[in-house]
Amino acid sequence: MIRSWRIVDALHAAHAFDGEGPRFLGGRWNSPGVRVVYTSENAALAALEVLVHLKRMRSLPDFAVISCQFDEKLVEAVKDLPEGWRDYPPRPEQQAIGDEWARSARSAVLRVPSVIVPGENNYLLNPAHPKFKKIAIGKPERFELDLRLTK
């Protein structure tokens, strides 16, 4: 079994696995309009994934960390990364990889490399996939980000 982690604003914890935030905003691996859920292979990477976006926030929200578990059989890995895949903002051809994966429903989970920590991975979950219900989602727990990281 693989365990991955998601950290969200505590106000949104009840909907952390519906994919609506990324559907609305888009992300590195999806365009706006495509529902996916971003998770990380460990809580520390999930915290860094949140931290990289904090500069845009006016105040530090209360966070919740939620783990999930899934079988390796549900996972597909990205094979060919486009040139400039670590660029910000993400390139449309990179978002197209996740869009095509989500729409094709080839797997419930897509393993993608972390931009923030080379050698580590994030996992995209497809809430529209029929096997999404096989992903065991834990209960939200309070997560306090050390304020020294935000300065």
C-alpha cells in the first residue's frame, strides 16, 4: 500500500478530495476544468507544496493534513516529461499530460515527480475514476505550519 498526504485550509477539509479546487484554478498537471486531487508521498513534501503558494495569501489559515492509502495497482507513472516541466507557470503541454490522463480514466492515480524536491513524488488522484472509491481517505487532523517558514 502507498500512503500519500494532502494539506488544505481546514475550512475546506471536508471537500479536500473532490478535485474542485484544482478544477477551478488548474495546476501544474491539470488545466482549469479538469478535476484532480494533488497529494504528496510524505507530509513534509505536502507542507512544502503548500508553502510555495503562501506568499499569495494575506493571512495564514488553519490547516488540516489528511492521509490516504491506495494499492500500487491503481497507480500509473508519468513516463515522458516535456522540456521545461519544472518551469513556472507550468506549460500547457505539461497540463495536457494530466488532462489526458484524467479524461482517459486509465488509472485512479498518477505518480508525477515533485518540482520542489527532486527525487520525490506527488500523486494525482482522479475523483471521477471508478476505482477512486478504493482509495482509503483518513480523517483530517490539525496541521500547524511553523511560522518561521513564512518569513
